[in-house]
Amino acid sequence: QHVGKPTLIANHGADVIRGSAAAKSLIGNALKTRVQSVNGDVCEPGEEDAFFVADLGEVYRQFMRWKMNLPRVKPHYAVKCNPDPQVLRLLAELGTGFDCASKAEIESVLNLGIDPSRIIYAQPCKTKSYVRYAAQQNVKQMTFDNADELYKIKQLFPNAELYLRIITDDSESLCRLSLKFGAPMDTTQDLLTLAKELDLNVVGVAFHVGSGASDPNAFLKAVKDARCVFDQATDLGFSMHTLDVGGGFCSDTFEKMAAVLSDALDAYFPPSVRVIGEPGRYFVAEAFTIACHVIARRSVEDPVSGKTSYMLYLNDGVYGNFSSIMFDHQQPVAKVLQCAGTFEYGAGTMEFDTEAGVEYSIWGPTCDGIDCISQSIEFPQIVDVGDWLFFEDMGAYTKCSATRFNGFTDSHDTIYVSSEPGASALLGMH
Ligand code: PLP
């Protein structure tokens, strides 16, 4: 059984960059070795379960890219995005902080030996017993955005270091967070006044421009608003020292976002102000690839053209690691991993004549009709039961929100590889 045993494979080759042949072949070899170790005809139930390959070198490169483009902003990894233990270990070694949303997340970070000062409890509406836990563990930094939360903190953790989370324009983001959190700008003065009356310790301002943000100007506007709130708080006598610029960064647009944010920070906040961020997706989205087994197939004849298409049923779906389709508005792209015993890694990315392609729809394993991964996709191959598909970019908001619906597992193996010697060295991968 593979279950629960992390496999670590390092690559001590020369520098590789994402998407390079070396990184791809490392991932490909890990996929191949695992797939070839499973014989669907005789294996134990669950041995053919979907599994991940995580390239920790990708996380390492994203960290270096962050440092190059946002040197002023100290990242606090948003654990909720993917609480994978090796990702947490690597980021801990790299010296990031952590954004935690619950007692369990705080606990998992503290268990790595992280100092509580490297954690921000960035949830403006917290469970009382969790606030007590944060107080016991001396996790002082936390956000708030409403008066009730201030009374709660006064009662449970009056020495906490508080960040006022403000609302943002997140209309251009994939997942809007300001529908639920963030103080409107016309309430900040009253909230700060109340915090002063309660003798609480406000030290900063926080915002989040929405997960999967696409409008760099959202950062500019949020930084300007944060400046106003800093000034309000300073006038009330608070000693404001930190700005938290939240998450929302995507790999594809990172340099563009970072440039606008950096300029805004330099324009509105002097170097004496400490700046932190809470990136999640940015670090992990592209580091994880998932492989899924084709457990069933249904042939569909088009009565007019006579053409055959197929419905493929995989052993993972929207109630599992493809929860990102529902919750994160993603459209994962299937590629053929192994077909008729032949390893096809990479072939699925080839251009081919669509007329020569075979059409498939791809479904998850549960009884629900909503459990559809892809309505229509073409492959050049005839994919059958027992073959394997793979999906790249499956690291963000996937396994963290998987369920056990219909009795399928919510915990899948991860095989770790590293395409960066720097990451291998930090993690002791040989
Ligand atoms: N910080 C907070 C408070 C969040 O709610 C989230 C995501 O929901 C994040 C950070 C991470 O956002 P992202 O993955 O877009 O970087």
C-alpha cells in the first residue's frame, strides 16, 4: 500500500525553470513509476486511487521570484490554500510567515517549530475558543473588521496586535472575499475609536483584493485606502507599524501586479512601515499535478453523424480534489498519461488535428450529475478503462476542500520531487 508514505525524490541537476524539460521529466518519471506500479486487474481496493506529484522546486522558485519582485513584502503563506506538510516545511525553512484561519492551521504551523510571531490569525470573524487558544500560544497578530469582534478580543485577548481589515474593490477577482469581510471605509473611524476606548492595540491595516485578482489597480486603490486608515489610527494615538497586503497574486500576472503594488507602497508608505502579504495560490497552484485512473467508460453514438464519443469516469471529481471547479472557478485541463499500456506523458500537450480527435466528456466517481470535470475535450487516442489521465496546476484550493462524499477517500498520496537543488537541500531530499 502506498497510503500515507511520502516519497521524496530530488533532482541534483543544473538549474531548471518551470516547464523546462528537466522539471517536466522529473514529474513525468514520478507519474510513470507510480502508474506502472499499479496493476488495475489485481490491485487492492484504493491502490489505483488518484495521486499527486508535487514539485517543491516550483514552490522554491516562486519564493525567489517573490523576493525579486516584491522585496518589501514579507510573504505569510495562506495555509488554507494547501496545507501540505512538505510545502509548509519548505516555506518555514525559507523563512516565510504564515496566515492561519483556524486553530488547526495555527497548530500545524506551531508544530513545525515556527515562532508564534511569524503567524497572523487573518480571520476577521473568529471562534471564541480559537481566540483563547491563540492567546495561550501567544499568536498575537490577528485581523478584525467589526465592533463585535473588538468586544470579543477585549474579553479574550486584550494584548493582541490588531489589524483592521478594510474592504476592497474585488470585482475583477475569481473569488470575491469583500462580499463577506472588510470594514467599509466609512466605518473605520468609528471602529478605531471603539478600539481606543477599549484600550486595544491596533498596529496595522490589512486588505485582500480577492483571490485570483486580475486588476492591478485594485492594489493601488487598496493601498491608498490603507494609507487613510493608517492616518486615522495614528491621529487616535495608535502606533501603527505594519501593512498587510493580503493575497490574490497569480503566477501569470505576478510581475504586473507586483510592479503596481511596489510603486503604490513606495508612494504611500515610508520604508519604516513593515509590509507583509498573505499569498496562497501563487506559491502552490502550479506545483501540483494529479493523476487519475479511468474507472469506467460509456460509448455514445451520434445518431446523425454516426461518430462515437465517450463519457469517461475517473476516480476523482468535484466532490474530491476537483472541488476547485465549484469553489475556485477553475477549469482543469485533462491530458492523457497512460493509454493502452503506453506512457503518453507530454503527448497530451501536442497539437493535433481536431478532426482526427476523439471527443470525451469527463466525470467524477460519485452518483451526482453535477460531478463533471469537463463537458468536452478531444484526445487523439482512444482512452479506455484502466488508462490514466493527468491534470497540471492542481495545487491551489483542491485537496483542502475535498470531501468523502459517496465514501470515496479525501486523502490522496503525494509523491514529492524537487526540480531545484536549493529546495532539495533545505528539505534533505536525496
Ligand atoms: N488571506 C486571506 C484572509 C484569505 O481569505 C485568502 C484566501 O481566501 C488568502 C489570504 C489567500 O489568497 P490567495 O490564494 O488568493 O493568495
